Amino acid sequence: MTPLAEVLAAEPNWHSSAMSFVGAEGLTQYLPEVAVREMLEDVSRETGTGSKFALTSVGWREAENRPESGPKTAPCCQPLKNP
């Protein structure tokens, strides 16, 4: 798999310091937890302050106060970066 930083470096209009919106609809429930965490970390590194990340989830775990995103995942719920 090609690292996100490498893919974005090849895009002439990408600026990692720019505020961005990244969406992952219908994706995280199919990934193992480590992959979700790596994706969030990569996106955080490659986007500017104030960026937003949106994802869909299957349900909500009240006792743990987090999304239920399938049997293999337990993604963290926190802002990518605070302004």
C-alpha cells in the first residue's frame, strides 16, 4: 500500500498546511482497528489546523461513549487538530 504522504506529494495542488475536509463514508467498519487508527494519524499529519474528518458508523456504544463500527474496530473519537 502506498503511504498517504507519498500519494499526496504527487498531487501538485495539495498543501498539507491547508485546512481540509476528509470523508470516509462506509469504510471504517470494514477495517481492523489498527488500520483506522493509522488512517486517522496519517490524515492528521497531512492536513492543516482546523481540518475535519467525517466517517459513518454502524451504531453507538453508550457504555463506552464511542461509535460501534463493526466487530473489528474501535476507532478513537477526537478532533484531528484543534485551531
